[in-house]
Amino acid sequence: MTNAKKALIGVVFGCIVGFGFITWFDKGTAPMPDGPEIMVRWDSMSFDDAISELEDKGVVRDAWLFTRLAKLEKKAVKVGAGTYSFRPGMTMDEVVKSLKTPLSQNVRIPEGWWISRVAKRLEEKGVCKADEYIELAGKPEEFKDVVSFDLPEESLEGYLFPDTYDMPPMLGAKAVITMQLRTFEKKVVDKIGTEDLSRALIVGSMVELEAALDEERPRVAGVIENRIKDGMRLQIDATVLYALGEWKELGPGVVNTVQSPYNTYLNSGLPPGPIGSPGLKSIEAAMNPESHNYLFYVARPNRSHYFTSDYGLHRAAINKARAEWKVEREGGN
């Protein structure tokens, strides 16, 4: 065989091999068929390990080829802690872009909500399982090293600060509670200290659910203190709702049927613990109640209250408020 023929055969063979390699490479780095969204949660992850996991989940066709090409084109990135969204059918550039942008999700935890109410919202948002959150919130000892102040022994009720948080899907209950406790320390403990804090949280949690206007919070706290001083039961509906574990309108006589130490219609003094997580203004009101002689209050449609000092005046205020509510329901006619 002549040298020319040998060279020609070599060229042809090289072309075949080259074409086969290109075909194999293109096929191995091509997007997968389209599919539904897949979310993953990583504390931190190397680029190679992340792509390998995405191959297992059907997002990437060939992890080895993907990482080699990404590094060749200088597209490999450091994968930080977070929740990420992918879907089969993404190109390499789309996968890399998702690896650069962990998901962000604002979740509002309203003032006054108790643990089980918050848990339901967290599950609805995909942040964590409700049962997981409730269980961990009942184990304060697992968070003793998270903050610098002493936590209660039995439940974190009242200490899980209500706020708007960035809580991406799959964050997990432990991370959520850690975030809330650290926010509580920053916004409450660092500002007002811990003296009489546990009592302030109990009173503040009731104030939070009873007073809609900030200017009335210290006045409601004053009513609570006056009734305790006079040996009167607090008779606060919110404590019954907490005992029931539901936020709803109470029917006639229900307050006298709920057997719970939290029911302030049946038990004297303060409930054994907070009935939710109060905001800072309610906690401050509990620590600095307004000095007055009011013993009763009744809600009005404009979110304020009538405050009175004896039962006769209270009955008159109830009738007046009922008339206002009737007008409100009838559209002001």
C-alpha cells in the first residue's frame, strides 16, 4: 500500500472517529426531554457533585460531559447553600444560571399567630412540614446555643418572632425557628432585655390579639393588670381560641365549655404561657401598661374600643357598639 493511500485511510478514519466523537459529545450534552420542575436543597455543593445529582434527577443527560464542557468554557460556578429550581429540558446555560440564583420567597408571619397557625402557613408555602415545625418548637433545648438568652423549657410559643422572612421552599423547620429566634433576640431582647420577659410575652400575646390600634395596646394591657389586681377573671376570647387551636367566631356559651388552663373565662390569673407571638409594640405595652381605672372594653367597627370602669357602663358600651356593628353590616344605611 502506497504512502498516499495510507494517508488517505488515516484521514478517513480520523474523520469517522472525529465525527463519532462530536456526535457522542453533542448527544451527551444535549438537553433532556422537557419535564416538570424539580427543586433541590443544598447546604453547599461542589459544581461536579451538583451536576452529578442533577443527572440522577433527570435534568442533565451526562454529568461527566456536562462538567467537562462547562469547565472548558469557564462556566462552572460555586454552588452556595440554598434551594434551587430546575426542570428537564434546560440547556447548559440555563442550568448554570439556576445554579447561580437560589430561590427566594417572602413569607409573612403575622403578629399574634400561634405555633400551629404558623406551621400551616409554612407548609402551604413549601417551607417545611407543619408537624416538623410544631414538634421542634416544642423542643427549646435544641436551640439553646442559637441565642444568648435563656429559653423556656417546654415550648417556644411567644419567642418565634413575627415578621416577613425570606423562606425559600424546602428551607426546613430548624432553619426557620433559628431565624425567628435570632430575630427575636435582635428586635426584642437587645432592646428591652429579659427582666420579666416571660410574663410580658404572656400579657403581650393577649394584647396583640385584643388591640388592633397601637395607641390602645398599653390601655388594654392596663385593663388586664387591673382585672388581675382586683381578682377578676380576664375573660379574653383569644385565650379560648388558643385552647381550641382555631381562629374563628365563638358561638354563644362556648367560652364556658372549653376545659383548658388557657381558658381565662374558667381560670383566674394569667394563662400558663403565651397564646401566640406578639410584636414588639405589644410586648412593650405589656411591660409598660397604661395607668387607669378601666376594667372592661368592647370592640367597635373602626377597630378601636370603648373602655369602661364598671359593669353598668360596660353594658351600655356593648349596646352602643352593637348598634355601630349593625350599621356596618348593613352598609352604613
